[in-house]
Amino acid sequence: SFKTGIGITMIEVQGATIRDSNRKSFEIITPFKTFSFAAESEREKKEWIEALQDSIAETLSDYEVAEKIWSNKSNRACADCKAQNPDWASINLCVVICKKCAGEHRGLGTTVSKVQSLKLDTSIWSNEIVQLFIDLGNEKANRFWAARVTPGEELDTDATIERRREFIKLKYRDGTFRGPHPKFATQDELIKVNIPDLLCFPRQCIQSSDAKIYQSFIYK
């Protein structure tokens, strides 16, 4: 008699690429061999391709920047949903965020949030910017960005895409939860401020008076 089993093959993905073949098929192309796969649906194929691309990226990751930034304990939890060991960041908002939240930050556009990976985009992480993220940290950043968030409004790691998107839009684009600013008397005035001018405060891009005021405020 014969028994039905599932064959398992270990594939070394370092140096591999993924090719989308047709509606439900895709290929893993390694330096040694090409593997062909068929998913049960286009959605499943998309999930497989995304997971494989993440695995390939992980083999190329540089953890040095992440480990330095994580030395500030508050940076070990996402500034938005508190997911552990977040490995993305918004450079101009100076917050360390998880992958799921990073996707929603991108949706805000680069005029609001400039998203970079701690592990993949290492060329942009100068010693000066890394030190700024260590000195500031998510805890201090959220004293400004999330000063008015109530317990019932907080985002958690299991939040839906829609809930995550809405929270991040309110927090950074609309400025609904921002704390008081020394230059602007009311929250309504603060929300109307040009966000890039207010928030572009890494040392190499401090140009406007708003940015200088914000930096002195956030470092209190």
C-alpha cells in the first residue's frame, strides 16, 4: 500500500530572484536552479511572492544600524502600534515604526513621511542621523505626536489595515493628537502649519525657524 505525503524541499534563497510567470504561477530563480510553483489563487500567489521577497531581503540585511537605534529601549517598540523590534523609520518624523505601519506612512506621501528601512537603506543612515534617533527615541517623539491620544484611541499590533491607516493619517497628516507647540497657541493653528517646514529637523536639514523651535521643544 502507498501513503500520501507532502514533499518538503529546502531552497537557499540568498542571491535568488522571484519571477511572476502567469496568473497563479511564479518561479524562484537561484544561481543553481530555477524552481516553478503554482498557487491555488492569485491572492495566495501574491502572498507567497511577498513572503519570499522578504526572505531574500533578509539575507541582504545589515543589522548594524538597527542595533544602534534599538539601543534606545523606546525604539524597540513601534511608535504607532507598539509592535516589537520595528525595523523601519520615518526620517523626517523621527519615529521608528514596524513594517505594517511603514506601509501606511508611505500612503501619506513623502511630503509628510519619508520612510526608510533600518536594515536595507543603510546608505542614508549617517552617524549624525543615527545619533539623533538614539537621543530622541519613540518615547520623546510621541510626547509630541501622540500627546492627546486617549487609551481608547491607541493603535494595537492587531489593528485592521483600515484602522491603522486612519490612525496614522490623523496622527501625522492631520495632527489631531499633537501636543502644544511653543510657537502656536492652539491645535488648529498647529495643524495648518506646513508639515515639512515644521518637522524637517535632523541636523543636516534644519533651515526654517519652525524646525528649530520644534527641535528645541522635542528635546525637552
